[in-house]
Amino acid sequence: MTREKIAIIEDDPYFASNLKMKLQMSADTDVDLYISPDDFAEKITSNEDVNLYSFIIVDYLYGNFNASHKGISSYIRNDLAYTGKIFLWTLEEECNIRVKGGYDAILPKKYFTLNQLKGI
């Protein structure tokens, strides 16, 4: 059986560590954490690198900017030619549905199992 590989781009250590733990407990997964879109872009620079991930979970807010300001979904989809699913992960009141462009789903900030992610 192949291990699922998931990337989380999240600047809040509490949410990041809890989501990572929940995903690793729910299935045989490898979870990589990135503390910002810039951190992700510095470390993931090729199509081969990014397409190792089954899912990429992107936080919406990063201090004084949001994911749409950084264009992270465009970078992942267009520049890196990612073929998997990208989820925007947010507190429900933070996000307007208009930012959905480039994301497969907008998820409320709660903890998910791998099977729940696969069902989206």
C-alpha cells in the first residue's frame, strides 16, 4: 500500500500540528508542514516535487495578507502543474466564497481524516 503524502501550508503552529496529528492518526500518511506560501515556494520548486502530494491544504489568512493575495493556488496549479486536490482551509467567517478560484473546496477550520478529504 502506498503512503499518502499531504502538504499543509499553515502559519499557526496550533492548527498545523493538530491537523498533522489528526491526518497521521487516521491513515498511513506523510504530512509536510510549511509555515507560509513563501516557505512552500522556496522548498517546492518542480512539478515532480509538488505531484508527490495527494492533497495540499492551504490556510486562508497569514498575518496581514491572505492566500489569494499571494496567488498560491495559481502558483501550484499553473507554475508547478499540480494535478492533485488543493483545499482552502479557513475559519468560516474569514472566507468569502469568491476566493474559491483554483481550489477544489473550501474547508472550515476543523480537523479532518484522510477519508473525509478523499470524499471531497
